[in-house]
Amino acid sequence: MGQRKGYKQTQEHKDKISNSRKKFLIDNPNAGFQKDNDYCRNFAGKRHTEETKKKISEDRKVNNPMFNPETCLKMAETRVKTEVNKGDKHYNWKGGITPINKQIRESREYKAWRKSVFERDKYICQECGAKSCEGNTVYLNAHHIKPFAIFIDLRFDIDNGITLCRKCHSKKPKGEEIYKIKYE
Ligand SMILES: [Zn+2]
């Protein structure tokens, strides 16, 4: 490495060593070496006066950004911006789960749920009463009353399903749309 070549102790470094020695002596008054240096003679046993304490406290307030109203405001703004970014991330995430939703909708469990809903409703649209008959095919959907995307536990709950014809179903906001309205 060789960085010690020509190394010269900076004043700061010297002070650091000196301060840590002083601290050591305060913490260990019986350490028994350099006990008689000026520092110990002058400071040992003395305590900060109330005024000094107050001054230290004031200095801290000045130097501490948390006490600076401008900084506080900036931090609040940053928090708001972060929330907005979270929203963006949230939409990315939603995009990410779409294939999963598709997978679920194609799953055996989902198909079984849909069939149960249709059977319970006798393959009749629960909104307009449409049903398939000879020469007229009505396409039915098993609609999630509580959105599929939010109420994960109710995805396969028959009570959360309702049979709707395609037309009536298209009038219902889709789960993801409700989700957007709710969280946008
Ligand atoms: Zn209908």
C-alpha cells in the first residue's frame, strides 16, 4: 500500500488521539497514567454549567437539520415524491401480476369455481335474466363481486361469484379498474 510513506499526522488526527485520551481518562479516572496532565487538573471533577449545557443544546439545534424548518419542508416534499414513485412502482407491480392472474383464471380451481357459480345461478344472467336457448347463445361470465385482484381469499369463494351475461359483465368495472379507482 505504502500510504504511510511520508505520512504526517494532521492536526485533526492529533486532536482525535488527544481527545480519545482525555475521554479515556474521564471514563477511567484511576487508569494511573498521564493523570497529572493539564487537562485532568483543569477539568477533572468539574461539570458543565447550566449555561454551557444550554449553549451546547442550542448549537445542536442549529447544526441539526431536523430543527431547520426549511429542511423539514424539503423532507416532507421528498416523502410526497416518494409516495408518487411508489404509485408508479405499484403499477409496474400490477403489470407483473397480470400473467399470474391469467394463470389462475386458467387453473382447474378457477374453472371449478366458475362452474359452481353458473350451476348455482342455473346459467342465467343474474342482472338481466338472459340465458342460452336454441338458436341464441348467451355467453356467460362468472363475475367476482369483490374484485379478484384485491380479495385474494375470496377468489374461489362461490358466494363472491355471480353469473352475468357478457353484456352485463362488460358494464361492471373490472377488478383492476376498481383497484385503480381505489388507489389512484
Ligand atoms: Zn345480463
